[in-house]
Amino acid sequence: MLLARYDPPPVLISLDSDNHQAIEQKDKQIVEFEKLKNSKPFGEAQCGAFLASEKGWRDGENTKARCAVSFPRSYAAPPKLLFGLSLMDAEANRNRALGVYYPEVRSDGFSVEAGAWNATRAYNIGCNWLVLPDDLHLETGVVHTYGTVEPEYSNFIRHVFFSQSFATPPKVCVWIQAFEYNLRDFMSIKCYATDVNCHSFHLKVESWAGRRFKHIFVQYLAYPSEEDGKRVKSGRNMVNRGQKENSHRMPFYGEPFKNTPKTFIAISETDFCHDRNTRFRCSASAPNNRELEWSYGTWGDTNMDHAEIQWIALE
């Protein structure tokens, strides 16, 4: 997508006492013009990932830090941002409450809070992010349980309305940003979309086997079903107990992308016992316009029944 040519408007400089002020105004316009010239059009996405330990966060009990990211190229205005939990590493036999949340998005970058709380001792936290283009109908938002009346949940449902209706029921992806789970047996959390129509959907977070979670932050992306397999592709993949962490490579479904797409990946379901360290990580990239590479799994002494990830690729 090409940006229309922009030339800063001329400033008439008189020979009177306002001459110095007019020159300063012209200098400011030149600076703004340079920013716009070097900005990135919304039609092009950007993506990345970071570890909180690389951004000033320190491991320990009840620690937090604001982690800042600069876009490789800035935008003309703050864009829409996807971000999610891509790595969790927490000590055994404690409450588990950690993640990334409370974003501040600017035209040149963003920051999120990375934290562990409620007596959680975390060793590291990972975040994956993706900036959305604005030349396609893409809807996103964050849903959380803070401020609600229930102390714990086995099921949580939020009816989400789109700001603009889709022509047909869209595809909806959902993933975890942060969670709070008190010490007990397995940490079982799953988030997903249901009852999707052109105007809204139900976002559900649930536990099972009599287990309950305390709090959750989840984000969603809704995109036109007509673009599924074309400009946007997505999927969820599960890893089970006993499967070692390894890399995978597969062809994209549908039509090949015209260009190498940008990718996003985050955790969407967890089932980990508290008796060992909670450790899981995932990553994704597109080496070309036809294939997706991803890696996910546990390491060390983790006691996992299963986990699931949500991936998205778009151009």
C-alpha cells in the first residue's frame, strides 16, 4: 500500500519581528514531515517477541516491570496490537499468577506490564506481539475478570459485540495474556469463542474436573471468514504429556500468501500440576509465503497433562 505524497505547507516569512517565530514554525513542520516520511503504512504488519528478563523485569516473588518495545518503523498513529503469553516459568508448590497485561500503545512502539503476584515466584515471562493492518476489517479486544463479583470461576462467559458487523460470521481466535490460579492440583484453563455471528460472539473461559481459576486476561481477534486461507490464516495446536519440545514445519492451508506473512503465537489452554515447576514456551515464524514454522513444549521437571497454542499469520 502506497502512502500519498505529502509536502509540508509553505510558511510565509516576513521581514518584521515575527521572522524568528516563522522560522521555528517551519523547522517544526520539517521535523513532522520527516516523521511521516519514515512512518510505516497501516497496510503492513509488524511482529516480534521478547522475554521480560530482557526488558528490566527480575525473577522472584511478586515482581513486575513495564516492558517497552520500539517498532522497527513507526506508524502515523497508534495501531491495533495483539499480544499474549508465550512463555511461563514459575516455581512449584505455590500459587500461579503471572502474565503480560495493561498495554500502552504509541505510534512508535508499546509497553506492557509483565508481572507475577499473589505469592507467585516466577523465573521468566514471555510475550509475543503483532501489529494489525487497517485496510482489513479486524476486531480485537481484551476481556478480564477483575472487578467481577465472583472470587473464583469454573466457567466465565462474556458476550462481546463487534464495533462493526461482518458480512458473514467471522473467524475468532482467543488466547491468554495473564492468569491467577491458587495452589491446588492441576491448573486447568481453556479459552475459546462460541456462538459466533455477524454482530457478536461469546468468549468463554473454563476449568474442569472441579477446578477453579481466580482471574484471567484474554484477548481475541475476529477477522472476515472470506479472508480465511487468503490474507489471514490461523489455527490451534495441542501438545500432550510425554511429548518433548520440538520444532514443526507445515504448509499454510488455502492460497499461498503473496508475501511472507507476519506471525503471532500465544498460549490458549493450560493443564499443569503444581507439584513441579510450571514451564512452557512457544514461538512461530514464516520462512516464506508458503510455510509456517513453530515450536512449543515444556522443559525440565514440568508435570503437564496438555497445553494448547493459538497461532495467526497475516499480511
